Amino acid sequence: MFTPRAFAETDLLWLDRLLARDPFITVLTTGDDGLPELTRLPVLYRREGDQIELRGHWARANPQARRTGPAKVLVDGPHGYVSASWYPDKEAAARVPTWNYAAAELRGQLQPFDDTDALATLVGELGDHFEASVGQAWQFEPHRDDHRRQLRGIVGFRFQVEQVQLKLKLSQNHPDANQQAVIAALEQLQSPHSTELAQWMRRHRDEAAAGS
């Protein structure tokens, strides 16, 4: 992921925020034909210091379920269009429209597994986590034959992260007046995605100011 120095972030708290916001990731591997292959899927995220692990599963029929070793994971964040007309210094030669966003690229090692007990634990934890996020209480019941039979159709994985690249393109390369103007304009749009992007911009700006 191309990341100019102005937009590079090293604080892993932002990775925590990205995956808390949207744990639906993209797993990238190389296929037998040498071409990229990808799968979109939900994961469980765990970080202890700089030790990071993602866990999830593929459908067994997915060719990616046979991959092991090096892989990449893409994590999405809020994003949106920024109009050059929002800048107070809009007549400056360098002021052009752009797209603000937050994202992460993770590089590491895939470790697939298909042990029934390990799969049951994974599916149970996924269910508990995401059921709680919608206020429901469905549970995977490993003692039920019909539930355990479903495990035959999946392959689990652990993704051990070796490198994190965080990109926060949030107008921080602009004067403070431009940043504030973009935040205000996004808030005035009153759409969920523009409001969220404005919140991320404000938080990043405030934290940078507090740490300076």
C-alpha cells in the first residue's frame, strides 16, 4: 500500500479502532496460476502489545483454504470525497479535490486448521462475539450432531501478523484551518459515512495536538 510519510501512522491503537469498527477483512494470497486471489470474511482480532493474531474460516471449497504461509490482509476504514471548494485557501495552486480514508495492510503467515474441536471453538467464539454486537444470543452448540456436521464444510485459519502498515489520510498535510473546514463540511452533509469520517479526522487532529 503506497503510504506517503505524511499519512503513515505507527500507533497500533488505530488498528484496534479499525478492526473494532469493521472486522470484515480481505485476505489476499497467490493462486496456483500466480494470480492474486482474495476472500472477504469476518475475523476475531487479538492484540497483546505488538503481537497480533486474526482468526476466521473459509468455506472448504474455497481454493484459498488450501493456502498456507505468506499472505496479506486488508482492513477498511471510513472514507469519503473532499471537495477543494471547502478549503479557506481554495485559490492556492495545490488545492484540488481528494479522497480521505483510513486503512491498514497487514502482512504475515496463514496457518490453516481443520481439527474439529478447534473449529468448534472458533465458530462458537465468532457466534458469541457477533451475536453480542447485534443484541442477540444464538449459540453454536458443539454437542449437537447437526451443528458439528456443519464444521465439515469449513477450514479455519490463524493469521500471525508480522508487519502492520497503517495509512490515515485525513487532511493532516493541510493547514489547520483547512482541516477544520473539511471536518465542518463533512458534518454538514449529515450522512452516516461523512459524519464518521469527520469524527475520525477530529480525533486524529486532537490526539496529534495533545501529543505535540
